[in-house]
Amino acid sequence: MHKLIASALLAAASLTSTASPALADSPVDRGTIWLDGVQVRTLLPPSAFPNEGRDGFYRVPGTGGVAAVGPGSGDYHGGAWKVFDVTWSVAPYPLTSAGAVLAAAAAGKVTITRNASADFRCPIQP
């Protein structure tokens, strides 16, 4: 019994040590992202899905992740995120919806750049 417990603890420690670097670079901030102005929970950890994203996901400095679609939307594909990096050309302020990100881009306040190598899978919890 003691060997089983020790083995389980060793396995958990191994997983934690290998998962931490990936989570440090995660586009998901503490298990939540923004969707239409509301923070929603995600199912962690995100997994890499390079060049395969289908649902728009904006990485906004100072705000965190912003999803373009979510559960209940006809365009939601289960969190197969197509990553776009947002760069500010003005002082940052919160952008909490895809509409706000696109409006800021149209106003010249941000630049949006596709980052296909950063695509990932992380479903939103309904």
C-alpha cells in the first residue's frame, strides 16, 4: 500500500514539473477567458494544436484571452482556438469581447496578427 501511494505521489510530481512550463506560457489566464464581456471558465490545461485552430481567440496584453465564440454559438468548435496576437499602439485598456478587439483595430488602437503556431485546444466550460 505504501509503495502504491509513493508511486502515485512520484507520478503526480513528475506531471506537475513537466506541465508547469507549458502553463506559464498559457494563453488562458487562471482558467478564465473573456467572452462577450463576461469571464468564463475553461477546462485546463490547454493543449497545443498548432495550425489547426478554427475559433477566433485574441491574446490581449493587459486583458488576457478573448474568445470570439463560445458554447451555444453555431460557430463554436469546442475550443479549437485560432490565435491572434494583439499589439497596442495606444495606452492599453480592457478589451473583453471580440467586437471590442475588432473595433479597437478599426480605430487604429491595436494591430491584430495571426499566430498559427500558437493555436491550442481548451474548451469553455458551459
